[in-house]
Amino acid sequence: MLIFSTGVYLQSEECVINGKKQCRWVATGFEDESFMNGKEINPVEYSEKQEDLVKKFDKK
């Protein structure tokens, strides 16, 4: 199952949290602008480290 919610594509995924099986929405793509702390950023769908999930735009 895949849905689009204002600016983000979400896919349902089954996972295990604290030993309990759950279904959760996982972001699989982004559209339009995204912001963090009032600054425009580029969210990344996946990475090996949490800090690599967001790319900040260089000031020009």
C-alpha cells in the first residue's frame, strides 16, 4: 500500500518494535519544499546514519 500525503509518499511496512509486530508508514519519497528549524532542507529517504537523512542547502 502506498499513499501520498501533502509533500511525502508513504508506504506501509511491517516491522517489529519492542518485540511486537506492527504496521507503520515509512516515507519513500518527498515532493515540494521541506524545512527544519525554519530553513529549507532536502530530506533523504534512507541512510546508514541519522544525521545523513537531511541535506542542508548551501547559502548562495
